[in-house]
Amino acid sequence: MACHTQCVRVLICPDKFAGTLSASAVADAVAAGWSAADDVVRRPLSDGGPGFVEVLAAALGGRRLEVATVDPLGRPARGEILLAGNTAYIESAQACGLHLLAREERNPNAATSYGLGLLLMAAVEAGAAEVVIGLGGSAVNDAGAGMLAALGAGPVDAAGYALPYGGAYLNAAAALAGAPRLRQVRLVAATDVDNPLTGLHGASKVYGPQKGAAEEDIYRLDAALEQFSGVLEQAFGVTDLAVAPGGGAAGGIGAALIAMGGRITSGIGLVATLIGLARELDAADLVITGEGSFDHQSLRGKVVAGIANGARDRGLPCIVVCGRNETGFREAASAGVTETVSLTDHFGSERTALAEPARGLTEIAGELSRHWSR
């Protein structure tokens, strides 16, 4: 749409609403409710978690190859690779995602990243020179041990026997079965967190509970990851792996990728660069972003933080739409957020917010449009 004097250029760039809507569906729902008199631009985003491949495919084109893989419990699942030039993009959540499990199935003691290894191997076999792995939304806590097993380098005990899958068994890890079959492919881990592998801010302590870990599990898992980090350091000749920023991403998969020579990068920063988000922000009058749960983690490297910071730096108002809001006004404002609107507040019911998120977002957008449209 051509923008005239009184036309507001609205940039809609949300993350997914986990468990209900993809980032593209969120953007569509908001756009549907916004004033037709304005210039609305949709740029759905991902920080490396669920939707990473879909968002990049929409922006980059390329070829999408379907791959047979397994879920965190070893059941058949479908994943895909996006090939753009010499680079392949894969998404850990397609094989390791928490959304693949029912709540009662969540068990980080036994969940495995083996399926991600199958995706990575398929990307290598497809001829990629570089593989970018989106990390986030995982159900696993095995520091990439399952992924390494799929690559021929799974953990073994002191007697040389392969360990069962799952983070709980890594306390017996003594070595790797071999070297990962990667054909010197460059690895990049795109992640939304900077947590280390172990400790108070590590994978087990921070993310274990949402994956089904009980209090006693957390300490066992943390100790097991500490043991496995030593194995990885010895196998790959690296140091300080347990405290490396980003090593705790996706249940410690970040640490395994670092050990293999991988580079950690900001997921939202990578996506923003690839889709030309800076140009869109430069041209915008108003920015709308959002995610399912807007909380303290949202302001630590996730989509909302990246967008709000970019809007603030350009003096643009930034509205956050979300399923529920658990962030204080001052905390959000300091990150560049002008206004926050939640589905829970809109409906007055969390049940309705989960059942009808698209309708709620369209209604919220209509209300916002009356205030913000010229």
C-alpha cells in the first residue's frame, strides 16, 4: 500500500505464541485488526526457537528438504532443512522441542537430542559448508549427548559401553565413542539465551523445572552435565566449557556445539540481519512485537528485547502484545517498550486467551489502531 501524508507505517514483528500460534499467524492476526488506512508491514521473527526455519524460509527463499528424525523420546518425527546457498538452517525444536511432548511425558532425565543429530547429519549430507542451528524451546537436558551419538560420537562409560539416552546418565560418562562425522562443516548456534551449562544460572537449574525436572533431579542433572563437560573438554581440547556463555542453551546443546568449534550468535540478531530488519525499523513509525509470555526472560536476548531496543534507539514507540504479562512497567519501559497489552487482560480469562488467541489479537489490534493510527 502506498503511504500518504496521514498514513502510519506499522511494522509488525512478533515471535511465536508458544503452544498456540506461529509468529506468522500472530503477525497476520494483528494485521487483520489494524486500520486499513495505514501501511502495515509483517515481519514475523524467531530467536532460534520454534519457527526458526519457517521465518527464514519466508525471508530467504532457498530449498526446504524434509527429513525423517525422532522426538525427545525417540519416536518418529518430521523435520526439515532450509538450504540457502552454501548454508543450511536447522531448528533444534523440530526434534527436541518441548511442544512435542505432553506435559506428563516431560522428563529431562531421559529426553534425548538424538533427533537433532539426525537433522545435522542430513544437512552435512546435503552438501552444506555451514550449518546454522536454531536453539530454543527444548525438552532435553543432555548437553547434546544424543546429538553426538547420532554423529558417531556418543558418550561411553569407563568400560567403553554406550550410555542410555538422557541427561541423568551422563554422570557415568568417561569418553566419547569417536569423532563426530561432520566433514569440517562450520557450525553456528543461534540462541536466545546466554546461560552457562552448569551452576546457579545453568541449564538444569534455570530450565529444568519447565521440562519436568523435580528439585532432586536438578542437582543430579547439574552434576551429570559437569561430568560430561569434562569429557567434552578432553575430547575436543577446549577449556572452561561449563561456564561458557550460551553453553546452557537448549539443555546444554550449546556446550556441545561450542566444543565442536561452533560459534554462538544471537538468534534474534542473526534473523534480524538476514531479513533486513534494520531497514524496516528505519522506515517505521510504530513497532508492534510480542510473544506468548512476556516475562523477565523476554528481556534477555529474546525477540521482544531485540525489537524494543531497536525501536528505542530510533525514538519509535514499541507495543508488546502477549498472552500474559509478567513484566513490570518500569522494567519494560527501560528496555524500550511503550505499551503492553495481554490476551489474558483482554479476555479476563487465561482459558479463553489460550483457546482464541487469534481473535483476541485481532480485537486488541483494532483497539490499539484507534489510539495509534493518525
